[in-house]
Amino acid sequence: MGQQDVDRRTPTPDHPGASSARSRRYRRRRLPPKTGFVLSIVLLAALAPLLFLAARGQIEIPWLNALSGEPEPLLVVYTRTPTPVPVFTPTRTRIVVAIPTHRPTATSTFTPQPSSTPTVAERATHTVTAVPTATPPPTDTPPPTDKPAPPTPTTTPHVRITGDPVRLRAGPGQAYDVVGTVRQGATLPLTGRTANGEYWQVRHAGETAWVLASLAEPQGSADQVPVVHDIPPTPTATPTVTPTPTLTPTPLPAPVLLEPPAGAVFEDKVRFKFSWYRRLLPHERFSIYVRSVHEDAESDWWVSEQDILDGGGAIQAVPGAFVSEVNSGLGGIPSGEAFWRVIVYDDRPGFKRPVCPWSAERRIAKK
């Protein structure tokens, strides 16, 4: 090893060159005076954002909490309690977490503080707690204290026609004019009765009419039907005038009765047989009229040729005429002797008038 190397490693006072070399080595390793200050500024600048975020509570620095003695921040846990009720009403709960604003005192190490440090006074958190909505139990409606009595049903009295057909008259008697005709099974409102109970006062086509009590069966509370005292006066009897035909200048002949013969006895069913000189027109009807001899009872059947055939009867052509057989009943006629006769009516609306004269009457009897 050379002398120069010895002088560098172990400088001694005996070697002046060694002291000079050590002084040069120390000068090379010592930092400049301003370098430490610059490094401190750089370190503080790097720590300033962390300290600022820690002051706002956005990050947590364990050693800073240990130095400042600050309490640990509260931990907020969001919980949800399940309930079996499917309907929930969410409520909003405000929880305030207090964070101390105390900051550690600056030590010898320079700690820069931000120019404007916001103080977090409170932190709002929302906890959603499911609160079941209570369903109110059903309440029974109390019964009314004063329950009105149910209305008493009232039945309007009426009559059901048992004859077929039956004539309606303007008054209680055969001397009154015929104002209408109804078929068997028809019902009419009952408005009054005669004192002897032989006739019912009814409403037909908006007008008052009278029907024989033996040909109409009362329905409903017939006992409460009032007795009618204001009865139209009996019309003066006028001699029967043979109607003059109006369809043709020559009067048409009247029907001729064939069966049953005079004095025949029947129960309820009977076959009427008669002839006329021609067939009926579509708007014409035979009227078979039967009246009791000893009692005020009558029946009137209006039939067309089609009605005769549908009822099991027949129409047969004979020299100079046509014979009609009509199956009918005597349900509306009381037992005893009666008369029957036939006429032809024009049944067009607005006419309702005879086409020919009445046939001669023939006496029969009902058991």
C-alpha cells in the first residue's frame, strides 16, 4: 500500500496531508444549509392533503387520533327488521353523530392548516325502519233501533174470464150495449160489483165495463170490492130491427142452424153445426151466442174458419152453401135450458158490425 493510501485511511497529526484530506471528505458529505428546509417544506406539502381529509372525517389516520386523543367515530349500522305484514310505511330517522372539533396543538414540527377548514357539526344518516300498518278490525254495524215495519203487500183485485168469449156491457144487464169482447183466461182489474153480486164492474181498454159474475172468477181480495150505486140507467128497450147489409145492395141471408137439434141435452161439450151461403172472408168471424133461459148468463164465441179447423171442426161444401162444424163448450152457461144462434161479424178495426141477420134461435139443455 502506498503512502497516499495510508494518508487517506488513518490521518495522523504527523501527516499534515491527512488532516487536509479529512476536511475535504467532511465537506463532501455535509448537505447545504438550505436543503433541510426545502425537504421539510416538501414533506409538509405532502402531508397537508391527508391532514385536511382527516380533519373533515373523510379518512382515518390512527397515529393522528392517538396524538390528539380524539374518540373513535361512531359506527352506524343499517338494519332492517322483517315483518310478516306485506304493507310497510317507511319512516325516516335522523341520527346525529357528534364529531369533536378539537385539533392537536402544533409541535416543533410545522404542520400547515388549511386556510378554511369546515367544521362538521353533525352528520345526517337515514335508517329505514319497516313499520307495519295496523289494519283496523272490522266493526259490526249496530242494528237500527227503530226498524220500520215492512209494508203490507196489497193485491189489486181482478177477475179471470172463464167463458170464451165473453161480452162486456155498458151496464149490469143484457139490455145495455156491448162495449167489448174478451177471450177465456183474460184478466181484468176489478173496480166494483152490484148489490146482488150478479155483475162485476171492471176496467177494459181504459173504460168501465160490466161482466156477468158467472162468467168471471174473482181473484185477490174480492170481498173488499165496493158496491157500485151509481149505475147507468137502463136503456129503453127498442124493437129488434133486422140489420140491413151494408156491404152489398142485396141483403145477405142469415146462417141456418143444423145441429144440435131442438131439445138436445149436453153436459159441457157440444158440437154446433150450421151452414151459410158462402165462405168467410179473412176479416169475418162467426159469432155463436148462447144464453140461459132462466138465469142471466150468456156466452159468445167468435171463430174464424182457421179457428174451426184448429179446434177439431170441419168446413164442408154442400149444394148452395158451406156447412161448418164447431166444437165448443158450455162452461159459462148454468144447468138448465138455453138458446143458441149464429151471426157473421165484420171484425176489422173500426167496423165491428154484423154482416148478416141473426139466425133463428134453437132451444137446448145442459145437465
